[in-house]
Amino acid sequence: MTATNASNTDWTALQQAEDMAYFKADLCCYSPESYSLEEKRGICNEMVSTSKAMLGAMRADFVQLPPELRSKLLDTLCQSRVESPERWLDVLVGEGDPLYREIGTL
């Protein structure tokens, strides 16, 4: 996986890895009998790990910004209605996405 340092984050690779993990999950849901329990477990773990990596990279980039830009970006995101303001606060300033704090590997 790609490093999550703000100066060398490969966003395309992170997004492609996450997209592929969720694509595999969609295939598995379409034909669950075609996958063993171990394969299903691997798909779930890949979904969690790629999403955590994406959120970690977002957070790493966010903390590298000057304080005034962090404040403006956070305000803009909270007003965007893309996600709830609470989620943006958790992901970028708090302890991370609550879902991924609780879910580990299977």
C-alpha cells in the first residue's frame, strides 16, 4: 500500500485499491456461493484496510495544512452536506471514523 505522508500520497493508487476492494465485495454479494469463507473474510478485511488507508491519508494531508486553511477546509466540508459535520470532525480532527475504530480484521 502507498505511504500516507502528505508529500508522497498516491491518491490514485489509494482510490483504485479501495474501489477494487468494494468491487470484489459486490461480486461476492452477487454470487456468494462462488467464494469460500476465507475468501469472503479476505474481501471484508481488504475493504476495511483500504478505507482506513484512505481516511488516514486524508487526515495526514489535513494536519499538514496551516491552521487557517484547516479551519476553512473543515468549515467548507461541514457545510457541504456530503457527510455530516460530526463525521468530518471525527475523521479529520478527532479519533477517526467511528466505524473503523471499532472494526478490526476478521
